[in-house]
Amino acid sequence: HSLPFHRSFAMAVSCRKENLVRMNLNVEEIAALTDDVIRRMTEVGDAVAAVEGERTFENTIAPLARMDREMSPLISCCDFAMHVSTDSKLRDASSEADEKLRKFGVDFGMRVDLYEAVKTYEVNRVAQKWPIGAEAQRFVDRTLRDFVRSGLDLAPEMQEKVTELKKKLSEKEVLFQKNLNEDSSKIAFSPEELEGMGEDFIKGLDDAEDGKKYVTLKYPDLLPAMQKCARESTREALDRLRGSQCQEANAPLLEDALEVRQELAALLGFESHAAYVLQVRMAKETSTVEDMWVKLLARLKEPASKEIARLVQLKDEEKKERGEACDGKINSWDFNYYHTLLKQRQYEIDEDEVKLYFPLHVVKKALLEAYQTILSLKFSKVENAEVWHPDVEQYEVYDAKSEAFMGFFFLDLYPREGKYGHAAVFGLQVGCDLEPTAVAEEGGARQCSVAAMVANFTRPTEDKPSLLKHGEVVTFYHEFGHVMHQLCTTARFAHFAGTATERDFVEAPSQMLENWCWEADPLRKLSGHWEDPSKPLPEALLQSMIAAKNLNSGLMTLRQIFFGKFDLLIHTTKGRVDSGKVWSELREAITLIPNSAGGNGAASFGHIMGGYDAGYYGYLWSEVFSADMFTVFKKGDNLFSPEVGARYRENILQPGGTVDGGDMVRNFLGRELDPDAFLISCGLLPPKA
């Protein structure tokens, strides 16, 4: 009775044009809504558990699936403000709501009565051969699997222990992220100490006493300073501050969390937390991930050693020019600076010149046009939208061919006090069928997707627009890929909507779309001088940027391996972990660059306390898929091909979690994966003939 998974968007169903996420709740309303969500979910659970007579899809499975859909925007009303609100009281209320909802989620996932109800339904279905579609069956299977993974096959006292530990863990995770969001560390520097920094950069900094300027740890401050500040002592001071960010508060939280995760994994019958996590990922086992690293490290050792030697040589030359002594090594505060200088000297690329051609409004317009062309979509800006900050923009999304409405997205692109400090996409409302059914019914009404892209790009100044570094352009393309993954979903069940794929696949669609930022035609379309947008990047500079794409790619890849290895190591270690010691030792051993500034960088490694625990390896793992997928666009020599885009949308973006990642890639490629495509894209293997 297995039926096809997902529908083609040629038969696009119009979604209900309704964003149920209310952006401007006050503290009391957030608290009241949090309690309401808990009450409503409890009522659904109680009603399902209390069913008398025969258990069917309609009385047992559908209510749980419908609840996923209905609660999605309401939960976002409660927990999104902690990342974006300018009001610290609202952020605190939202953070408290998040913690309360997580703890309730633990209790709900531990309801034995619901586990028994779903099990009984499944036994009935098999015995009576009731028809069921593949996606509905996958939902039932996953629901049962999640109950088992929550320990519901254990004895009652063990289940209580699991519940207690999960709640303890979520407390620590919420607080860890809150500490990072609230961090306002900064250092005051004199103009002399900011030698090498452009006038615009200095003008954009907040004033300190005695004519000094504050440099914070927010990306638009920190990154340019680490790349361009010629005064080594300034870079060192910032590196020390960054290396010890939230160290006192967050290192103990992380180490406590690791002990809780170990204990939980052992209770659930797993060798380690990593083994527990990987059971439901593409990789399946830690040994598969280790194997990937062994193969990569063998390829990377020689090129990376040569890259370090070249940077040391450059440092020696530059220090002689400055009349300063050279210590003969690349410290942690040196890499970004000498990488940037090498780019400048070897390829004549000056980041300050490059960004003049990437004003945010020009990049945004070209990016939105590119995505609309490739994916056959139509975006329309909402005027006078209800948003959480004046900087934020809202857009409607339609299918270009059928004109069916698909959903909304928000862009929140500039840094501000208390805001989430990196770049991320938040799925605020899942796109799925309003009524979950056992067998797919064509033309049923759908809830629309709502997503928000949150970033920290350089703010406009009085006399200049926001100017993006090329790396920020790449980030914009990457994150917007996640927005499209959310918006293009045709999953019928909320559980599988949008980015709800395996966690080690979820980055692949976004990474694939980064490639446009390294190709000549898209770069011409993406760029336009801020004073005269009709002037794209000069051809010589454009070609130099493409040529420099893989500069120090060995060292860059080692850095990713370090993050992944650190994450996996601390999640496979028995006993109390000294995260600072492991961070320092592993960093030097893998990246070839010492942890010169001291400090425990793990205290600000948000991923391992924000859902990527034992999962950071997924960034490199999914690069292998994304690099090969890009070859399909590249092959036809038409990067803006709506035909290839249609295949991509149908096979990669639409299914969400309804199809395994490996199968999606095979369906799109029309062949098996070529693992060499990644190394070729990094310049570590020659292109195939």
C-alpha cells in the first residue's frame, strides 16, 4: 500500500495566506501563551490516550500530527523573541518560555500512554491491512522510534531518571545560549592601536573615553579587526577576549551538560552520546565519521603544511618592513591577518576595495532575483509589515508558474544589542497539510511556511550604505538557502516539513548555493559599486577573487575538522571532560595553529549546546554532497537554469524529511555520489577530464 512520497510542484497547492506568529507580544502575553500551549498539548495527549474502542489513524495519529502543525507558530511566538528583541525583559521572558516548553516537551515525549496508543494502532493497521501512504507510515515509524529513544521501553523508575536528566540538560543549554546572546565584551583602542583599519570602520565604532573607540566581539567589529589591523598587540588583545568569551559562566555549563548527556546515553543503552545521536543520522556510526576525517587528513597534511610555511614567510617579510621582531610562527591572532595580506599581495585583492562593490541593497536584489529565476518563484515585499524591529523586511512567496501562494520570509540583517550573534534561519511556522490523512489527498488545504533569516551584516553609516565583505555575501547565499528549504516544502506532515532532514544533510542545500558566489557570471550580477551600481566588480579583480577561492583551503578545512573532532571527542569521552584542555591540545594538533591566546573557545561554541551536539561533523559531511550537486548546474554552463532548478527544487528542497538524504541526492544527480567532487572544489584534487 506504499504510495509516492511527495507531489510535484507542477500541481502546486495554494497555502492559506496566514502567518500565525505574533511578533509583538508583551512579557505577560508570552507567559500566558506558554501556559496555553502546554494546556492544549496536554488536552490533545489526554484525548488520544482516552480513546475507547478501535484505534484508527483518525483518532490516534492525526491528532498528534495536527498538534505539531498548530503548535509550531505558537511556540515561535514564545521562544523567538529571545534571539531578536531589543527589550531585555522580553528576551528574559522568551528564554524562560523556551526553557518551560522544552521541559514540558520532555514530559510529553515520555508519555507511556501515548506510546502504547500508537503501538496499538500500528498493530491494528498491520493486522487489518489498512491502506497508508509512505509519508504517513514514516510519521508513525518515527513517532514510535522517538518514544523508544526517549526510554519508554525502560522500567518506570529509569524513565523518571531520563525525564529528570533531560530537563536538567535543557536548563543548561538555554542558559548557555542566553549568556552568549547577552555578552557585551569590548575593548577600547586608540586610533594608533587601530592602525590599518579604514576610516569607515573606525567611524562605525562606538566612542569610548579619551578619543578611543570600542571594538566588540560582534562579527562586523571583530572580523575586520582580525583581518586588517596591523598592530599585533590589538589583534592579540581581541583574540584573548574572544578566546575567553563567557568562559567563567559557560565552560561549567558545557561540562555539566556533557556529564548529563553521557549518563542519558548509558541509561538508553548506548556506548556514548555520540552513538545515540548518530543512530538517526546519515552517518549512522562514529567510525564512519572518523573514517572521513582520516581520509581527508591524509590529503590535507602536505598542502596545509606548505600553506603555514608560506604564511610564516610572509609574516617574516612584513615584520622586517615594520622594523619589528618576528617569532617565526603563526599565532591564533595571526591567521586571518596574514591570510588577508597574502590575498592582497599574491592576488591584489583588497577586502576594503571588494566591499565597495557589494552594497547590501545591490547584493540583496541580485540574490532574490537569482533564487526566483532558478527555483521558479516570485517574491513580493510586504509594505508596512508587522515586524519586531524597523530594520526587518517581510516578503511573500509565490510559485511563478501556478501563482500559488507558498509563504512568508523575514530578513533581519543588522547587529544590535542582545540579538543572536551569528547568522541563522529560524523556521517560525511549518508548511504542511492542514489535515493529516493516512493516504495522500490531492488539493487539500495547507498551512504556509514562515521563516526568518537573522544575520549580523555591517550597518549602513550616515554617508554610506551597508557594504558587505565577500564572505558576508557567501553567508547571505548560504542562509537564504535555508529559507528556501523551509518555503519550498511539500511535506504533508509538520514533522517532515522544510529543513527537517537528517541533521548531517541539512547544510547541503545551502552549501550548494554558496557556489554562485565564486562564479564569474553571478558575481557580475551580484556586484555594483555603491556610488554607481551600473559598475560591477572590475574584471581583473573578479578573476583574482575566483583564483584565490582556494587560498589556504587546506588550513580552512583543517579548522572544520578540528571543530567536528572536538565535538565528537567530548561526546565519546567517559567521565568529566576538561573542555579547555581538550580544546587547546586538539586545536594545535589538527589546525597546525596553536591556541596562542589561551582561553577556552568551547565556552562560545554555541553549536554544541544548540542542537549540533555530536553533529558539527555534518558541515563537512554535507559538503561532499553539495559539491557534487553543484556539478549538475555547472555542467550545462547555465547556473541560472530553471530546468535544473526545477529538478533541484523537486528532489532536494521539496521532500524535507520525507526522503532520506542519500536518496534525495541520488534522485537529483541521476547517479551515485562522486566523493572526489568536494576535494576538486577545494583545489586539493585536479578536475576530472
